[in-house]
Amino acid sequence: MATSRSSTIISIAGGPHNPLGARALYLGSSIYRIHGSNEPWTIGKDVSSGCIRMRNADVIDLYERVKVGTKVVVM
């Protein structure tokens, strides 16, 4: 007999308990993001699925400056 699983969406506000840090900027419809980190020693390391990690203070500043649809160039 098949059983169904209810799907629950969990939302965690940006901050010290969120693995995406203080803010997360989603890049288009992709799975990639620019986000903060609560583990600053991991910034610049190969620890995510292609995301760009920043210090929380820097990603908060970036979040306040850019608008939806801003072109992102990764070099």
C-alpha cells in the first residue's frame, strides 16, 4: 500500500542559524546563489554546489545595492 508524504516548506530567516548566512541572492532560475556564510573559514573553498560565499556583512551590503535582474559576471 502506497503512503503519501506531505511536503512541508521550511523557511529560516537569514542569520546565525541559516546555512546561507545573512542573505542569499538567487541567480536567475538556476540553483546558484551568492550568499553569506556563518562559517567564514569556508569562503573561497570548494564546499558548495557552485555558489559564491561571502562574509555576511559584505552580502548584506551587496543585497541592499543590487536590483532584481542585475547582470552577474563571474570571472
